[in-house]
Amino acid sequence: MFYSLRYPTQQQEYIWLRRRQKIRPSSLAEELNVSRPFISKAQRQAQERIKKLIQYTATVNRIRIKQSSPRHGFAVGYHPNTKSQAFIFYSPKLGVQTWYEHNGACNDCEARNTCIDTINQLAKEWQIPLRAGFTPSENALHLLTEIQRRVGWKELC
């Protein structure tokens, strides 16, 4: 089913990320000294690879995807065993990650620093400021809600 599972190349990844940041294809082509069709092709290839990575991650984690956007490297689904929303995202720095919605006891958790690093990296990539004084779980919920808004899946409150 997932025989050709590959990450985007560094160049595809760069083009994909810059396009997600709304940099115009003509500007990218000029910056990289390539043609606009090359930019479009690289973006399509990156999105196809990211789509397969998200689908594979959902399959192996038994997540039922509700919405997916390879263009943004983001998917939302449901995990029936934990009875919680699950988020799958692709990041050039972090690879493919899964986050389950929860209200954890972050101060007592051995994965606290890993969670903080992950949330900080995603916030940096998406250019979303985090809130000071909040737990990693609270900041993750804020971040993931804001990402869903930017993708167009949630209305602004």
C-alpha cells in the first residue's frame, strides 16, 4: 500500500514551506534561479509525498482522518482507542508528528521538554505566538486551533 513512501527532497521541502508561507512562485523561481514550472512541479511532488506520509501515519496509528491538507502538511482525525482528536503534521525540522488532544499533567510528565520543543518549533514555522504561563497542552491546543483557522477549517471566534 505504501511502497513508495519518501520524504520530500530538501529543495522540494524548501519550496513547499515557502509556498505555505505564501511566497509567490515567481519570487521563488528567481531566488533559486529555476523556472516557474520547476517550482510548481517541485511543490506538487512535495505535496504528494507529504500526503502519503500523513496517510501512512494515520494508518499505523489507527487514526481516522476527518480533514487533510498536504498543501499545509496538516491533518485532523479521530483516534477511537483514546477517544480523542488526533493531529498529524509535517514539519521540515520535525518530520511527521502526531499529537493527541489531551489535558495532561504536564509538570509531572517525562516528555514535557520534548513537547515544549515540538510546540515551539511548530509555532516558529507557522509564525504563531505562544502564550506565556500556559502548560504545553494548553499551548498545543491554542497552536493547533490557530493552524486549523489558517487552513480554513475553523471560523474565527
